[in-house]
Amino acid sequence: MEQKTSLYDLHQSSGGKMVPFAGYLLPIQYTGIMEEHMAVREAAGLFDVSHMGEIVLTGSDAVQTLNHLLSNDFTELAPGRVRYSPMLNHNGGVVDDLLVYCLDKENYWLVVNAANREKDVAWIAANLVGNTQMEDISDSIEQIAIQGPKSQEILEKITDTKDIPEKYYSFIDNAVVAGIPVLLSRTGYTGSAGFEIYCNKEDAPALWRALLEKGALLGLVPCGLGARDTLRLEASMPLYGHEMNEEISPLETGLGFAVKMGKSDFIGKAALEKKGEPTITRVGLKVVGRGIVREDCPVYAGGVQIGKTTSGTHLPYLQGAYAMALLDKEFAAPGTQVLVHVRGREIEAEVVPMPFYKL
């Protein structure tokens, strides 16, 4: 049976259309995906992302554990900063991709994908280094994301400016929003400016109501999973289970910036070295023919299959159909013409630079 976040009743009373997702009942939309998408691009949108998992690592060897578990380097990550990283298996595939928050040099938060939470907890627990303790605090924490160009203006109505982080991928611990203690992070998964707010479960409904009340006149609307997906795709952000999985390496899906091969070692490094230079890569596709491309559609050039799509749909702000795909590297240059096979039809598309949308 699916779980409910503490915001479930508010979603229902606001007209949210609830669907099962990653073990939770969450709103897929309120008034419509297109309207919610455009609100985030032009004003602000509010998302319940409480299904995400939060895992705490503490101890004098916590950073050594991070560097062992994750492909990015956390040696110099300063308190108050956030860093993205894939977490690999021994074959170089991706167990999950996650964010690491440094509270201090012996205290880190890992924010993991909801569908992978149990798998991640087991994997991390089996690979702790030295004096490191792990605690899964997901059930006591809710996460609310406010995204869009007016996000900060809305927050400033109920938050002291000293509690609002200035830099992207930074956060303020023990911040106060609407009188509620939170961890306030300048991060997001939409491609628009915005924040993610972590609070105790019992405080989330009051925080949600306060944000909507203060943001209504500035265009803030509640948003569902549908807009969250179109927004991340428009920003060309990879999604676990689509652009990466336990068979696809981060080097094959364009995440080499978060793989520090210069580190002495990390799980999966030897496998990446053995595989050598990737022969496939993640690319952006713009549909130039008629139709919409979804995930798992074969992509052809010259009558030969050269890969497959990983995500795709119509993107409201760009007013066109786009997709991401894993293709043979020789076909990855912008301007390359391809055919995507969708339910027996051939749809013309062109390789284009990513991200499709950028602030």
C-alpha cells in the first residue's frame, strides 16, 4: 500500500489528482501540466517532494565513506555547500544519483531518489568506512520545493534575508521560514531558480499553507509530478531509471563532471577504467517532423539503429517536442539527422545541444 506524505490532505482539498509514485500517493497535476510548467518558468511553483529519501552519515571517517561510495570528490566540500554525485556499483553502473549536504566535516546529509531508498540504505550500510554511522531519517523529514523566478521574492515575505542562501548549491541549516525551523537549500530540479526546503514532518502542512498564502499574488501555484518531469526534461536534467541505471555508466550518460578518476579509489572506478572510453553518449533531440517521442524508442540513421531515447515529450515553454537519447558517439554531433521509430511510425528528429532550456 502506498504511503501518504503529511501534505496529502492539502493536495486533495486543492484538487490535486493523486497517483501512485515510488511507493507514495502524490499529485500528478492540479489545474494542468502546461499551466503548472509555465508558472515555474514565469512566476513560481510549489512541489511536494517529500517522497525523496534522506540519509545521514556521521563520524570522523564520514568523508572517507563518501569518497569510497561516490564518484565525485568530497574532500574539500565546505559546510553549507551541496554537491551532486552518482553512486556506482562494482561494474561501473549507477546505483543512484544523489545530493550531498555538508553540515560539518563529520555530519552529512544524502538526499536520494525515493524509488531507490531501501536499495541505497542497504548499499551504503554495506560499504561504510571506519568510524562512520548511518541513519535513515526519511520518515521524519518532508521536502517542499519552491521553484521559479519569483521564488526568492516569495520567501523574503516570510524569511529573514540572512536565512536565504545566496549561492547555487548552498544551504542554510537552522533557517526559519514562516516561524518554522528548516534547512533551506538553493537547489532544484526544474532548470529555474528556486529552493528546496527540508522540515520536520509535522511542520510541513503549515509551511505549505504559508508559502501559498504569501505567494498567491505573485503567481505561485501548487504543482504536480507531471510538471516536475517536463521541467527537468526541458532543462535536460537526467532522471534515474531513464538516462542512467545499474547498466549505464555515468561516463556514458554525460555525467563525467561528477566522476573524479583522479581519486585514489572509489567503488566502480576499476570497472570504468577497464571499459575505457565510452562508445555511447547522451544527446538532445528536437523533433522536426510530426509527432511526439517518448522513452525507449529506437533511433536510426542510415537504416541502422544507433541507440534509443531515454525521455521525451512536448515541452510547454519551448513549444516543441524534444527527447534525450543514448546514441553511438559518431552520431552525437549537433545537426545530425535521425529517425525515431514510434509505434511503427518514423519521426524525423535532429541532434541539438543541451540543455534545451537554460536560465
